[in-house]
Amino acid sequence: MPDTLSGSAALIAALNKALDTVIDPEIRRPITELNMVRSVQVEDVQGSVIARIGVDLTTSGCPMKSTIVERVTTAARSVEGIDDASVELGVMDAEQREALRIMLRGSATPVIPFTQPGNLTKIFAIGSGKGGVGKSTVTANLAAAMAQNGVKVGVIDADIYGFSIPRLLGVEGQPTRVDSMLLPPIAHEVKVVSIGMFVPAGQPVVWRGPMLHRALEQFLTDVYWGDLDVLLLDLPPGTGDIAISVAQLLPNSEILTVTTPQVAAAEVAERSGSIALQTGQKLAGVVENMAWLEQPDGSRLELFGAGGGQAVSESLSKLTQTDVPLLGHIPLDIELREDGDRGLPVVVAHPDSPAAKALSDIALTLAQKERGLAGMRLNISPV
């Protein structure tokens, strides 16, 4: 270890620089920026230079504490002149947590970040007229496919009664709570929140309209989402309370309608999409799921008929006097079902499967809707 004070100061400066690269696994920002680094010291122990670093966790029950220790240790050991590192964990006090919440949210009062001036997150509310068309499976895989392409994406499981997103994305456990702020679990680089994370297995959610609205509002205000490129909401079937609440809380959201080729499903899906006429929301497009089953000889077996997605696209385009495109056809695929049951999106587990390719193409189309500069403050003033 350097014998001079200046030598020790140089090592500490190098350690602080190295710690700037340590990213909190939940908040996804440097721990130095989050004021989690309490102290940085160097010490000579029998001729070896040891870095002793104090880190304050956001909560004592932080599920990622071992990951943080590993990352801090690795960063400290990478500094030239450091032989080893020791991490001493502490916990933020109430004042520190309050300062953290204000820094992350920008204010002490919770707000919906996606409706604030300057926010450029694209929001897609994924709905269907009826259940059983694979809406949740489509949502989970679109999110995972976007994340694979570097898109910062979050998913709200807004199907309060029939939540399934945690299963489909393989999410276990609850969000980390920092007083009144929740840090969403991350699976396949997708931030996720669902009522299914808060109720015991097998227990039904028996709520009426006002409680459903409040639950969705809390997912939007109490959860720290960070800077997302895309937010996907998995809606319950139909045009009930949640669909109305989404329109009220997120008027800038776009509706993505999922249907099957079957005429009965397409007719109901059309009603689900036409809610945009009453709410003023845009229609992002239509996705046809369970389009066909590919046969070994390359032919297609259309188990549920054909043309439902195209019919919905044309009908909604006519109703709204806008272009509502048919974004793609997703074939029936046994791997899509099997992977979903084990919590692994097919776009991750079997990216070359027919369903994964179709889903990835749809995800690319949606993600390519660039975040414009409308509403963005440029922080310039006239001379």
C-alpha cells in the first residue's frame, strides 16, 4: 500500500470511479448515483491492500443483496493496486429512502410518469373481445422480444381476475418495497408487475370497479418504472372497468387487438377495438393468433378458419377512418405453449420456431414506432 496520503487518496479516487460502473440490479442505475455507497477506505492488512466499502441497501430484505456484493467486490478488485475487497452492508434510514424516492420520481408526490410533459414512452394496451385467444401469451412474448432488441420495456398485468403474466415470464416473488415505492421484478430484461405477486396461490381476487381502478392506478404511480421505451398492458377480455380506467389514466395509450381467425372471435374482437371511438385512443393494429397449424409437408391446417384478423383490421379501419393494420399472423405452435407453461417465452427459448419468428416481427414493428420529440422540453431559451 502507498505510504503517502496522496497515494491512498489516489486509490480511493480510483475505487470511486470503479464503483460508478456498478449498476443496481433492480433500479438499473449506478449505486453511486443512488447514494448507496456509504464509505470507501483502503487498509494494509499484512502487506495486502484491502478495499473496505460500505454500502447501504434500500431495504434490509433486499433480494439482490448478494448480487450487489458480488458486483461491488468485482469492481473494487479491478482497481490496480487493490489486492482484495470487503463489502460491509447497511440499510438506508427513513431520510435516505425519502431522498431516494424524490430523486427517482422527481417529486415527493406520486404521479403517473407516463402522462407527464416530456415523457416519450410508447404505451400499448393489449386487449381482446373474449378470453382464450392468447392475449397474455402475445403480451409476454412481445415484451421479451422487444427486450432482446435492446428496448427498455415494462409490463403491467392489468388482468386482475385472470392474471397469468408472472407464470408466462417466470417471475417469482414480490416487488421490493422502499416504503411506499415498489421496485418491479425483472425477467428476461422486462420489468413486470401483477396483482398475482401479492395474493396467495389459488386465492381469487374478488373486487368491484373502484378497487380495480385503484389497483391499476397504484401500478402506475407506486411502481418505479424508470425510463421505458415501451409499456405494455395486458388487459382483461372485453370492454369493462379496466379498459375504461386505462383510457382515463393513460389517454395516450394505443389499443392492440388480439383475435383468432374464427368468425365468432373476430366479431367480438371488433367490439373490443371499437372502444377507441368512445375513448379517443389510437388503434395500433390487430394481431391474429392461432392462425394455422403447420404440417410436416409444409401445408397449413386452418383449425379455426381463416380471415378473422383481416376482417377485424378492415372493419376497425372503416369505423375509425384510420389505418388499423393487421400486424401479423401467429401460428399454432406446441413450443409456444410448452415454453409459456415453464415461464420461458418462446422468443427466448426457441427463437427459430414459427410462432417466435412471427412474434418477433410484430414486436419489431411496434418498437420501431420512434419516440418523437412532441412534448419534450429541450431546455433552451431564446437569446
